[in-house]
Amino acid sequence: MAIFTYSALDQRGRKVSGTMEAEDTQRVRRLLKEKGIYPLQITPAGTTTFSLLPVRVSTEELVVAMRELATLINSKIPLDECLSGLISQMRPGKLREVFTDIQRRIREGNSFSLALKEYPQYFSAVIVSMAKAGEESGTLDLILQRVADFLEKRLSFRNRLLSILTYPALMSVVAVLVLFFILTFVAPTLTRVFQEISLTLPLPTRILIRVSYFFKAYWAAVLVALGFLWFGLRRSLKSSSGVIFVDNLKLRLPYLRDLFIKSEIASFSRTMATLLAGGVDILEAFTITEKVVSSPRLQTEVRAIREFLSRGGSLSNGFHNARLFPYLVTQLVNAGEKSGDLPEMFLKIATIYEEEVAQKSTRLVTLIEPVMILFMGAVVSFIVLAVLLPIFQISQSIK
């Protein structure tokens, strides 16, 4: 079965478009005619219904689509025509199919936010809630611009962290591969001659021989075992108990604890700023941001602040009672409450902690690099020592 994109005319002569799943184009044409729709163009969407991997949509694509749609809506063009213009400019792919189906749902009488809600894998609760607020306030174009800015800023922060961590990750992979190659192919060749000597070999040499021959004989089994271990570990860490275990571990590590908490607070604050600036109710904004935060303990505190706020408490007091939110957050939120500009203050919190997380990550990487070099130096030194000691022993016995 394949998915086809079509453009057609309905019984009133209006142009319609959408997607349909069928065996071939003839089947699509027949099904459309049975519905009283006359097809003009039918093209394969290039996506089958069965796939080993889920079809992903990049954040960059989504940002561009949101900005273009906001520009079209700002031109006072009806939403249906805006979507037609957006779809016509998009290249064939999953995102084009999604917006085509969104347009179909809107023509059936659904609102834009409800149509977006049908695709939670592409449009988060933040985007859906902001779209709903934009529809109700008549500022959908402005809201979509803010959504695009939000996605862009979040992507920029994530890419910045990834660029910082790429070098040590690459070094780790290269170090493991080099070590595996030495133990599997180089060391057995160097130590083969020592096994024929009647002298008692030094302990480092005996260890190297046994380890290298184990890797040479069972390297395939080691790789399979590591694969199963990685798969089992990922599954266990994704379970509820695994998530709690990892969260507790992160919150106990001295340096990483601060890094982890501030990264979560930055994500929480940027989401809150975007939702409040988009006109979303503050209690609903807390409900949404609770799902954005990945730490169970931080989720509990966000939920407690929301409940405190719903009982009539002030927002700054709610943050003051929370244990994981620093005092700076309470101060800025208090200033935002007094000035009536909470979105700006949450944005300032996000900017402060995003910069701090980036700087601390850079310092951490700067510390990790020499440690990795020392570790690899120690391993290589052990191998060199294990090879040279028997040679010195043989030369002493000859004298």
C-alpha cells in the first residue's frame, strides 16, 4: 500500500486536495469518483505505510513552514488559501502530506489547532495551545511567528550543546576502536613469540596475552553481548523506575547536578515565556510545561507550584517554596509579577541559564579531554611495558 497526494474538483467545482492510501493511482481515481470528486492530478507521496523507522520531520523544516504560513496569514488571506499556498511551495515529503491533511480537516469544519492536535509527533502541546490561543485572539500570524522563534531558539541551544560535546564523544569512539584493534590484531602478533620461551613471563605480559587472545577469539561474541547490553539498558532506562533512577543519579552528582537542573529550568522558562506571550492561561501553561520537563522531581515541583497558584497563592511564593529552583528564579518572577511582564522575565531566566549551561559544558569538556588523554596514555604505556619487559628479561638471560 502506498500514499498518494491528489488535487481534484468537488461537486461544486471547488478545488480540493488531500492524501489517500491505495494500491495504485487507478484505485485512487476510482475511490475519488465514488465520492463525487473529479481528480485533476494524482502523484505518489513517496511514503509507504510500512516502515522500520518512523518518518521524521526536521525542526528546520517546521520552522520554515511556520514562518511562511504566518506571512501568508498576515496578508489577510483566508486560512484555506494560505495552506494551499504553503503546500504548493513545499517539496514532496512527510511535512507536505501533514499540512495537506490539516487543510482537509479544516475544510471538514475542524479548527486549525484541532487539526494540529492530530499530529502530536510533529506539533507538541505547546504549539497546539498557542495555535488555539491565536485563533481565539485573532493573532494567529503573530503566534506562529513566536512558535517559529521558540523552535529556532530551542534548536540553537541544543545544537550548541551538541557541538560542545561532539569532540569528546568522537575522541571516546576513536580511543575504543584503536584499543580494540590493538588488543585483537596487533598484540597477539607481538606476544606470539613470547609463548615459545621457557622463561616465566612478567605479569603485565601474561595479562596482555590473555586479554588479546580473548578478544581475538571472541570479538564477535563481545560485540553481540555489548549490543544486547545496550538494548536492554535502553529499555530499562525508559521504564518508569529507570527514569527515576537516572533522575536521582543526575541530582546526586556534584557538578552535573547543577548543569542538569539549570538546563531543565532553561527549557521550562523558555516554554513558559512562549506560552504566556502567546496568550495561554498561566495554569494551562504550567500543565503544558510540566510535560516539557524530563526530570520527575522537577515535574513534581512544577505541579506543586501550579496547585499553589490555583489556590490563590502568588507565583513568586510558589517558586520560593520549590527546592530545585534557584533563588534567582524567584527574584525575577517576583519582578515580573510586580511589573506585569512575566513572559519577558521567563525569557530572561531562560537566556541566563542557557548561557550558564553552555559555559559549564565547555569547562566540563575542557576537563574531560586531558583525563581521556591520560587514560589512553596509561593503556598504551601498559601495552608497551608488557611487550618490552620480556625483551629485557631475554637479554638478561643471554648475558
